[in-house]
Amino acid sequence: MRKLTKILPFIILLSLTSCNDFLSETPDNRTQIDSPEKISELLVNAYPAASYMEFTETMTDNVFDSGNLPMTTVENTQNYNWEVPESIEDDSPSFYWDACYNAIAHANQALDAIYKLGDPKELNPQKGEALMARAYSHFMLTTLWSKRYNPATASTDLGIPYILTPEDVLLKDYKRNTVAEDFAFIEKDIEEGLKYVGNNYKNPKFHFTPNAAKAFASRFYLIKGDWNKVIALSESLGSNPTDLRDYQSYLNVDYTSGMIKYASEGENTNLLIVSTASITYRNLWVNRFAFTGADQSKILGSATNLFNKAWLYRPLSSNGGINQVIPKFYEYFKITNANAGIGNPYNANVLISNDEFFLNRIEAHVMSNQLSLAISELDYFLATRTKEYDPATDVLTEQAIVDRYPVIDNEYTPFYNLTPLQASYIKAIAETRRRDFLHEGLRWIDIKRFNLEVIHQTYNMPDNILAKDDKRRELQIPSHAIDRGIEKNPR
């Protein structure tokens, strides 16, 4: 399948039959998607079976030069320098691009089957899931391969191809939409999908449920700047949600158990989990450009805690203390040839969580000038991450936020205006999100939407600076897609 996606990046890859067979058979001989069960089976594959986390994380300011030269890989170095690798293997941008369009193809095939069956009400849950899944993959593609959303320029900024129908020809030409067009399609799919998604799954955490759908929608509307939508979507969370990640519980188990626990269905905060072909777990321990012991205090030091206390995050050292790894990824290995000892590694990745959902809500309260509510919610969130938190003495104040996060001219520059007080609050929330999602790549989304400068230092070399509006913020379109006529990003 990977070889096929290299040649046919947008062709539907059906899980119920092979691509070649599907395209060569007459319609009467193809597998008919004509029942709720078959549609549901198809939707299992409507989520990207690839991880963006390693390459996006390596591009952020969470990653430093460890000097661990013997373990350096070409891809790790290229990601660190915002040079898109040509690799099409696991954890590469190209592999993720193909996985997203593969997921979209499955969602479109499911929707097509639903409409051909007359769009009956009993298939509404499957329709809702397909729409949300299609929106999610297109959103991630637009976020990574296009300019950040800015309503002033979105109508001319290059987006990505938004695919709305199943493939019916072997090689089909696609053109890029604008970012405005992509966002309109994403919003339409989200709004319709929210009406129909349900909870009736054997393993609901691997599907878009109502809570997962609302949390994803809050991410979209936060980037779009619709604060009222974010707040409305998060009303079910309230200001004191009980389903946040319990970091103390990770200190109560061994490290391996903590890795498994992090992405498990049993963690109430996890709203959407996906199984991905990935070796992120291995690479975190050996990458030269990584989260390092020498720089750990910049992000996890007690001086970064607004209560001036230690955090509950639990990094483990490797390579003599060089790399620091928080237990989030556990590698599962599916043996394909026992005699040869070969198989396929994969990780469970948390795509959406209540932790992100709640931080989105807090930020929306800041932007709608509900600052007293925002500070109360941020206090609550930070308390769940702070070691030996004492509610009697550890009280977050506005002055503490302003002192710790003073306004720096031209630092945070979203497309909308920030008052000085909002700027301090937004930085406090962004730094909280940065810390909470270490290794998971979400920091890259904040770097893009706030247009933050990133400085990457490399031993014995000049600093590599990703300036504001640097064209390298948009990943280059994969070469095999360019070969099919997809317009390149300017460099």
C-alpha cells in the first residue's frame, strides 16, 4: 500500500479489497458497501494511520542540540533545520500526507455509500463520524502544508486539495484550494458532523464521539478566532473538569506502565486515540536533536511554575542523561515473520484530549475578556500538574502572570490584536500547553498561529532562525504529489 500511495497519493485505498482489484473489477464484482456494518468497518480506516508528532516536535523550540553525534539521523537533522526529508518512511511528513489522504478516501467512500442508500436516519452516526474524520485530516493537512489562517490573506493563500468525493479514475488531477476555501469546507463538515456523531462503539476512544468532535471543533475555532464557539462547545467541561490527566498516577506506577497508561482508553482525558505506524518511541531516546537534560529546566524547571513548585511531569533520562523522555509512547510490535524476527512497529497516539479542550476554553475566555474566569480555570489546571500543590497558599494571581510573562514587543503576533494584559495571559496558556504536550508536536500549531520566532542552535554552527513569516513554516508538498501536478510551496 505504501508503494501505491507513492504513485497514487489520492486514490481510494479500500480496507475491504485491494486497490488494484477494486479499480479493475466491474462494478457488479466489487465489494458492495451496502450495510451499516460494512460502512462502520470502512470508517475504522478513516483516521490517519501515521504520526505527525516526531517531525512537528523537532521543528519546535522544545528541541535542542544534545551533541549526541553517533545517533544522528538525516531525517532528525533535516526536521530540526526545517528541511523537509525526502523519506517516505514512518514518521516522515510525506508518509503523514499520504495517510491523511488515505483516511479521507475512506471517509468519502463511507459517505458515498450512505447517500446511495438514501441517507437513512439510522446511518446518521456513521455519517457524523465520516464528516468529522474528513474534516480532521483536511485540517491537519492545511495546518502543516499551508500558511497560518489569517482572514486578511486566506482568500489568496495556497491551501491543499479538499477531496469531497470518492475516486473513480486511476489518475486524477488535483489543484490546491485557498486556505479560505479549505476552512469553509472544514467548518461545513464539522458543523454537520457535530449533529450526528454518537457513542455507540465497541472502542469509542478510537472514533469521533460527541466529546471528541467538540474538542476538535474547539481547536478549529480557536485558530479561526471564534471565541464564542469555543466557549459554547466546552460548556460541558465547565470550569472544574474532573476528567483531566492525573499526573500523580504516573508517579505511582513504573515507567513502562506509565507509557502504556498514557494513551490507553482507560484515561478519561483521552478523547481520540489512533494506532500509527511509528518508531517515535525509539527515536526519542536516541535523536541528537531532542528534549535534553541540559535544557530541561527551561521548560520543566520549578521556575517555570507559577506556584514556584516542582512539576509532576516525569521525564526519564537516556544516554547518560542526554535525552529526557516523558512516558507517552509505548511501542507495540506486530510480528510478520517470526523466523526472520521482523514486523511492524506502531504506537498509540492521543490526538485529542480534555486537557487541550480545557486549555482552549481558558484561552477563549481570555480573548473574550472574561479574565477572572480564565485565571480561576488556569489555576485549576496548573494545580493538577503541580507537586505538593496547596490550595490554601498556592493561589494564582494576575500580577504573578504579568510578572512571569511580561509583554515583549512583536513576540506574539496572531492575526488579531492583543491587549497587553491578554498578551501575558495568552503566553501563560501557550507555555502551559507547550509543557503539557511535550513530544506530541502540538507546540508547532501554536508557533504557526502566533507567528513565533524559533531559534535552533547547533554546536559549532551559526544559529538557524525561523523568523516570522518564514516560508519554511509551510512544509513542502511531497515530491510524489508535486509530480502529480500539485503546486509547490514557494521557497
